[in-house]
Amino acid sequence: MQNGFRIGELHHVEPSLNTITGPNGTIRLEPKVMQVLVCLAERAGQVVPKDRLMRTVWPDTFVSDDVLTRCISELRRAFGDDAKEPHVIQTIPKSGYRLIADAVPAVPESAPVNVGRSWTRRAWGIGLVASVLIGLLVWRWVGSGTPGSPVTVVVPLRTAPLTSLPGEESAPAFSPDGNQVAFVWDGEQGDNEDIYIALIGAGTPLRLTTSPASDRNPAWSPDGRHIAFIRVSQYESGVFIIPALGGPERRIASVKWENVWDMYGAGLSWSPEGKFLALSNKSAPQDPASLFVLSVDRLVKRKLTSPPPGSADDLAPAISPDGQTVAFLRVKSGMVSDIYLVPFVGGEPRRLTFHEASLHRVAWAPDGRELVFSSGGASPHGGTLWRVSASGGKPERLPIGGDNAIYPTISSRANRLAYVHRSMDENIWRMEIQESGRSVSSPTKFIASTRTESGPHFSPDGRRIAFESDRSGSLEIWVCDAAGLDLLQLTSLGRHSGTPGWSPDGRRIAFDSRPGEYADIYVIDAEGGAPRRVTTEPSDDAVPSWSNDGRWIYFASKRTGRWEVWRMPAEGGQAVQVTKQGGFAAVESRDGQVVYYAKGTIVKGLWKVPVDGGEEAPVLEFPEAGYWGYWAVGEKGIYFVNTHARPSALEFFDFATRRVVHVASLEKAPTQFGGRGLALSPDGRVILYVHQDQVTSDIVLVENFR
């Protein structure tokens, strides 16, 4: 049987090539799946016990019944077989499997065949030729009713959920034959990310990894035998490889990553021959992320890119089908990115898109002529699917996915695309504080919609609240009264605008917005009107706040090459640098003597520096990196969210005693890499808190994608 055989009349099996050829073309199988078929064919008509199949195919590895079941499902798919009414493979409950179709050695073309089988083959060939001729006639004569005018037959796209599990599924990756998808699922409890495999059209996914660490971004090797993935943990972060049918895993590279990278699918990409992996990594924790090429055999890394000043990271590599080019995302501050192309052997990257949005992943079309990517646009958590020519030009939006599609991936053979459909309901909650650090009322939902509500900030008199929301389709600045009513949309810029902050006199609101390549600070009248741009440097300027006397606006800027806190006159003028060792979200103390600030997405903790300059000093170990907006300064101390607590907790740092006390446990987790997530009323009696009420993501399959 190892030299080739037929199953029934229409399927020719080549074990040495791992292929099955039939009326619908040639299908390539994984080697282990082919071995299962060979075992069944050698005992055609007989029941082959499960344990015998597993001992034969996996002699040195323990595998579960799920692995064998998946192999049988893949074989049935290849033959067009039905488990309920089988004509090829029959399941014998509690025993094993039986090949019920004829299995005979392949007959060479020159050998004689019996009349019946010869006629069957000839009839099939005649039918095929007839079908082709009819198709040509239809193509030539049917179009627009005019003889000789061709008509293009468009097969409609067909979408259907591939997964619908509780929690979040993400980062899909097709197997080489396009019949399986590896993906990440955080489990029924939403507490641990592992790699799973789903057979398209089958039932329960197979769990591939079981580590308590976070496993992410699977990538299928070109021969279908292995899956590479990223493991992020305190002890063993790195690139791992595991057999696609299960088995022992091994680490092939250690890495220095921050969690923020995974938002962009900062994963892995195999070269077409399977010898190299492209990945994103840092040479040192303080460095920007660059692309590297890892030799899978020699385990040696070669640096491929070096982000220029003003760029944050190079992420999400994707090697072209011919192995000559690597597409990737060059990310700027504020999560804005575009697609660049760089030769696989190294060289100067070429910018492909000028989309200026939050891109999540890029995928090559099988012919290498186009790329598909997802873009967050003006919404911080949504995404739309686009395609762009590899030679450049204007991107074209795809008619699938709506505004919640991210992480696209394309099958190289089966005309299939998959993406993640993600929806996030982020709202502002309210809790009353009876006495600092002593007791609180039960939290209540305060400002809510089915979209994003974030960045709350009280007016100086406590009677109004400014916040950011994308309920209108783009993230804009809104205001409401102290009861959460009488809502007014303050801006209609159609682009990402956020982190509003009231002036001390309550007449103006400062916010950041991105009109083009860079974010800038704007000021708008609290009753509405045209915003006034107050920063004009060719750098990102964001997260504004006012000094207590209203003369200055503090903001974060990357004009020195990294985030630092600056301040400038509120009416415009020369900006002055406040911090020297990194700084991001800043707030002046109530007495106007010091500036408190967090350092953004990479460095944890809260710091302070004198208003007129001087040495910085640490204040708290929170907020954690990525939660830069979850703290608020009061008269007697600082409220902050302890994200290490389970569940997360609101805590209070008392200026007088230097002690931290527990205020309240928070039912829902804060939003990592979000915006300003905590606000304190002027009288110190009310806390506004932003959290995710619901986050869901499922993988959607698109058939007939071309």
C-alpha cells in the first residue's frame, strides 16, 4: 500500500506524496493522517482498534483519542464521506474504525484493466471533457445576451462562524491545505490562553497546549507538521514549536516582549521552505521592537529592521509566498501604524500604505500580488478589512467583516479567509466614597452604550463630566451632567479624539486628536464650537491636563524621541520639558508644587517631579504598565487600581500616613492599553471607573475568497 492505491473508483492515494487525487482535484494530507489511512487500507474490511492505530502511527508519543478522531475527520473530508452514512470509513463504537470502500493497489497506465473499471474511468473522463466544453460555451455565449461576449461568473463570498466558544478566540492561522485553523482561546473561564486547532466543518476543537502561561500567535509550518507559537510568562517567554497533532514542545528562542505587542498580532511567519521564522523582538527592554529572522535549524537570529527615531515598533511580520519579501507594521506612538515591505535578505523598507490608523495584522494573498489587513480606523477597538496591491496604490475596503473585523489570515490553497470578529462594550461606572479609604457604595453603571465610553473627567464645580465615546462611529469628545444625562457631542472630527480635561475655570476642555501623521493637543469651548489646535510640532503630543491656575497645559510628547512630560502656555507659545527620564500622563498636585505622572505602556509605577524642575522620585508601584490612566489625585491622597489583586481593587495612598488602604474590590477588570480610566470628583466623594462590561471575539470563516 505504500506505493499507491485506489480507494473506490475515483480516488487515487499516493502515500509517498501524502496526497489523495479525485474528481475535485488533489488534496494534501498531514503525514500522520496519511499513516492512519494506510493502516486502515492494509486491513480493508476489518475493524482496526483505536489503540492499534495509535501504537502504529504514534509509537513513541502519547496522544489522546481526540487526535485520532481529528485524523479520521480529515480523511472523511478528503473523500467527501459522511460519518452518519459512510461509504469510505465506518466508526465502530467503543472499538475502532473500518475501511468499507475497496482498497486496491494502483494499476499502471500500461497494464490491462477489466472492462467495467475501464468504462468507469472512460465515462468519468468523457463527463469531465463535456463539462469543460459546456462551461466554455456558457462563458462565450451567455454574457450580456451578445454572442461572443464573455461573461465573468462571480462566486459569492460565503461567511460563517468557525468558532463560537465562550470567552475570546483570536489569532487564527490556516494549515497549509486550508482545512484546519489553529487559534488562541482563553478557555471557558477566560483565565488562560492556549493554542487550539479546529477542523473546518467538524465539531469540538483540539487543545494543543496546556501551559499555565499565555500561549499566543500560532503559525503553521509549510509542511503541516508543526505549529510555532509565542509563550509569554514570567519565566519562559519565547518562541516554541509543537507537533500539529500534539506531542512534546520545545523552545527555540527566548525573547523580550511587552504585552502590548500582541495587540498587533506581533507573531510569527514561516518562510515557504520552512527553514526560517520571521518574528518581532527587542534587543533590550528599553529598545523599540525590530524584526528578526530565526533559523529554525541553527537557532541563530539575524536582525532585519531597525525602526527610525519617532517610530515605536516594527511588528507583525508576514513573509511573501515566494519568500522574497517581508511585510510588517511599523507602529508609531498612539498605536498608529502602516504597512512596510522589506527584502527578506535585508535592505531599506518601503512604505506601502499611508492609512494612518491602528492596523492589526497583514496577510499575503496566495499569488503574492496583494495584501489584506485590518484597520481600526477612528474606533479604538473595532476594525475593518482592506486589500492593497503589493506594488502600491490606494487600499480597497473589503465587503466583509463590518466594523469589528481584525486579525485576517488567508489560506494559500483553499480560497478561504478567516478573521476575528471582536466586540467590546466599555462603560463608565460610578461609586460613592463616604470617607477616604473607608467605605463605598455599590458601583452602578453610569455612562453606558453598546460601544466605548471612557476617559471621564469632572468639571471643576463637579456639575458636568467630559468623556470620550465612539457611539457616533468615531471616537469623539462628549459632555453630560453629573447624573449622566443631558448628553452633548462636543466634537465631530471623524477621527480618534480623546482624554478630555477641563480647565480650572470650567470654560474650556483640552483633548488630543490625530489630524494626520501625528497627534496634537486641541482646546474647545465647553459649550461647543470649533476646536483650536495648540501644538504644531512634527511629533506626537497627547494626554493633556491643566495646571491649577489655568496658565499651563501639561501633555506628553515624543519630540525628543521618547515620551516625556512637557508643558506650554494655555494660549500658545514655547513648550518646556518637565521630565527627563520618561513620562506620559501627568497631573499637577492640588497645591501646585509637584507634577505626578505615569510612564505609559512599558514602565510601571507613579512618579513625581517638582513643577519648576528637579529630580524625579517614585511614589507608587502602580499603575501597572499599560494601565497609565487608572489613578486620580485628591486632596488627601491618590486613588489607584491594583491590577495584581484578584479581583482588581481600588486602593488609596494616604499622603499623611504614607499607607495604602483597600477601598473596594472591582467586579470587572480595567482596560489595558485604554485611556484615562479613573476620575475623582472635586469634593472627593465620587469615583468614576472605566471597565469592560463585555468582550467577545469569535473566528469567522469566509469561503470563495479570491
